[in-house]
Amino acid sequence: MKIAVIGSNSFSGSHFINTLLNKTDYKVIGISRSQEGNAIFLTYKKNIKERFKFFQMDINKDLDKLISLIKEEQIDSIVNFAAQGMVGQSWENPEHWFTTNTLGIVKLTNALKKLQIKKYIQISSPESYGSCNNADETTPYNPSTPYASSKAAGDMFIKNLIDQYNFPAIFIRSTNVYGPHQQLFRIIPRSIIYLKSNKKIHLHGGGKAVKSYLYIEDVCKGILKVLEKGKIGEVYHFSPDKGHSIEGIVKKICIKMNKDFNQSIELVNERPGQDSEYILNSEKARQELNWQPTIDMDQGIDNTIQWINQNWEEIKQQPLEYIHKQ
């Protein structure tokens, strides 16, 4: 099968490409709005090259070229990771988030409905549910940020296409992902880097927000199961067995790195619209797809610390803050 991965430069997208290339029965087309990034952030760079091709295209600016590429390459299925991310920053220029996550998705999927693709997998977000505990696939949308609203709006249009045109879409909502090769501004790699650099970690709202963190390889195994066995029109959740407060995660990292927690953090105001918790119910994926997480938080953090230590000379030269791109 030939799979197109849109958003191939993203943390999850690049890891999923690696998952596909580890199997011999897939050829992969990577599509992203930016050029391929630094190899330390793209795990597939060490994998088999003859079954992978990259194309720089933007769903907002190059849609005609993208659709032509999908036709020419005779793509069987598409997995779309492309999105404008970051919750707090979405308040600053919300129109940028809606341009990509809503309007971009509307234009992309409306064009794809005319093609004979087998599956279109939309990587959605549990943020669409707002603050929640044990949310299942039928939980109503209740977004609390522009990012979450823009993702929910895009999803709702895709649902329109499923109902009206039998568009072969499937939705995936996973809790927070983490692991080696992640963007350095995310809480787990950033905390490790700050501790190594003797900088104080900012805990928004004291780090009381409770979130579920899932190791990136476990998420990718779940997406692969959806690609191979998932039912058209369905929503699948991927989540660990329990959630962790941000404070608890940072404490765990401090212990592993022999740092005093109280001396390593600084309390700052909570970000606007931050959900107090979100915990997903993933029983459906566990039962229907025989999926379950295999890497616990301790092992996942250890793996991330090891990756940063092994690449420290290069990592410490990289920017640590999120840089917004329209």
C-alpha cells in the first residue's frame, strides 16, 4: 500500500512514518509545509529510504498541487497530522488556527471526497471535549480555546462528508504524546533541558492541571491498527491507564536527574482557557483493535532523557521556545 502522511515533519507524523517504514508492505509519501527538518527530530531519517519520498506542500497554499500528487502517486490512504498546534498561543491570532485547522481541512477533505481513496484518517484532538474525565467517543464537544474550537469545527465538517458522501474518514484522538525527537518547547523535553542548563522550569498554575501522557511509539502502533483494521466513520481514543499532573511529571523528572524540585521550578499564572484535566476512555480501541500501551511513564521519560543526553551538543544549540508560523 502507498500511504500519504500529511504533516510529516510533525513529531507524531515523523514517528508514524518510521512505524510504516518498519513494515515491508508500505510505501510512504511525506507532505509538509516546511522543508524536512533537522534529523534529530525526524526519526525516520535513519530508516529505509527507497520506500519514502518527501514533498514540500502547504494545505492552505498548495492544495491543487497536493491533490495532483495524490492522484499521480496513486495513494491508497491518507493520514493527516497537519494542524496549527499550541493551545495558549491560539488566543493571540485565532484566525491563523482556524485558517489551517478548519478552513484548510474543509478545502482538503472536500477535494479528497472526489478521489477513490480507501481511508482518510484525521488526527483530531481531545481538547475538543474541553475539561473532561473518562471521556468516550460519544462525549459532546465543549472546546475552551481557539485551538480546540478550530479542531472541532474541522472534525464536524468531515463528519458531514461521511454522512452525505460516504467519505472514508476515521477520527483519532490521543492524549498528549511525548518521547525522543519531540519539539524542545514541550513540557517533558523542556524540563529535562532546563534542569541540565540550571534554568528554572515555569509551572503554569502551579502545574495542577491533570493530563494523560502516552509514549509516541504506543500512539503510532494504535494509528497503524486503525489504518489496517479501523471502521469507516468511527472515532478511536488512545490513552494510558491514568493521568498525571504537570507538577507530578516535573517532580518525577527532577528525581531522575537528581535535582531538588523546589529549587528547580517557578510558579507562574495559568494559561487562558487551560483545561483542569482531560482523561480519555480508550476501551473501544483496546477491545476492537486489541491495542494497549506498552511503555509506562518511567521508561518513556528515561528514554527521552537518554535521547537528550546523547544529542546534547546539538540540542543545546536549538531554540527552546515555540516559534509561531502562520
